[in-house]
Amino acid sequence: MPKCYLDSNFLIYLLNAGSPSNKIATEKINNAVSEYTFSVSHLTLDEFLRSFPHELKQKRTQKEIFSQLQFFFNKILLIPNLEILTAPIGVSRQIEIISIMEIYKLHPRDAYHFWIMQSNNVKTFATFDNDFTKVFSDKILTKL
């Protein structure tokens, strides 16, 4: 089955019923569940936790915040057909990030996401991020 990489912003919209893009993200994942293996990386999960919706943090105790984080994090890990991808770890491969940043006009984190996708043969990307315009226009990735 082909792979579709889920961006952290896609996950936030998917899990936040109050977001304006929740319906779009939900429809996209429901329509694609039988067609794809969904993929994330540790970087994606880190970004999700760092960007956890601000409104869910307001007027809550630390215990309530961590309980909410655990609830939503578990929901991510229960996405059907989910796999966690890793980046190549060899020192000599790390220099590829600079070239990716230059060629595709990506910031470092986005370049790492793209590198992880390329290294794991991912061809489809679920994102609401506009920074991947060149990658999509060059038809290297297809947007879900």
C-alpha cells in the first residue's frame, strides 16, 4: 500500500473539532484510509506536542493539560494503518538537508520532513502547510 505522510498541522486540525479545517482533514483521512499506510515521524509527533492547541491549555491545571495531551496523542497513535518513520542516521547523509533547503526553498524542519519522506518512499503528503509549493509543483509529492 502506498504511504501518506501526515504533517503535524494536519493532525492538529484532524483532532481539534473546533478548528475551521477539522472537517476537511476528517474527510481526507476517512476517504484515504483504505488506500494508504499513514506515516508520521518522531519530528511530526514532537511538533504536534509543541503546537498542541493553545485553547486546550487555557484555564487548566498542569494535570488536566497532560491528561488532554495523552488523550490526543493516543488518538494519533490509533490512526488506522499508522507507521512511524525514521530519518537516515548516517553522518554523511545529513548534508543532504542543506541541498533540500536550497532546491525546494524549505526551512530546516520542513526539509527534514521532506528528507524523511524521500528516504522512506513516501509519495503523498497530508498538510495544510504552504511551504511545500515547489515540491508539489515539481510533482515530487502529491498533496492529499
